[in-house]
Amino acid sequence: MTLDADTEALLRRLMRERGISFKEALNQAVRLGASGPPRAKASRFQQRTFKMGFRPEFRWDKSLALAESMEDEELVRKLQTRK
């Protein structure tokens, strides 16, 4: 196995700090890296909401139908301008 110079330096520092062999330092580093960072307790997702105001003239439950109607009108307009 060939290590990059910076990786080897990290392992050598770990060896000195902990007083362990190169093999032990390498195995500890691999185990730590393979297990990933310690997971923090997952926080519950909360959706942010915003007040959009109350507009009685617009029915939000019919918004898809309105969008479809507007799209149809635009398609008709485009087809008519091609003639």
C-alpha cells in the first residue's frame, strides 16, 4: 500500500501522540473513517410556512384548473399567430 505524504504524516503524528505502532495507527484511522463521523441526534424536520394573505376572490382549490386553462389559452394564441 502506498500512502500520500500528508496521510503518512497524519499517521506518524497519531503514532507519536498515542504511543502505538504504524499498523495500529493505520487500523484505527481506517476503522474511524469507514464508520463515518459520529451521528448527531436527528432533529425533527419542520416545514417553514408563510402567510399568503386571504383573498376570497381566488379559490386555491381550483388553482390547477386555472393554470391548465391559462396554458390552453396560451397554446391557442401561439397557434393563431402562426397562420
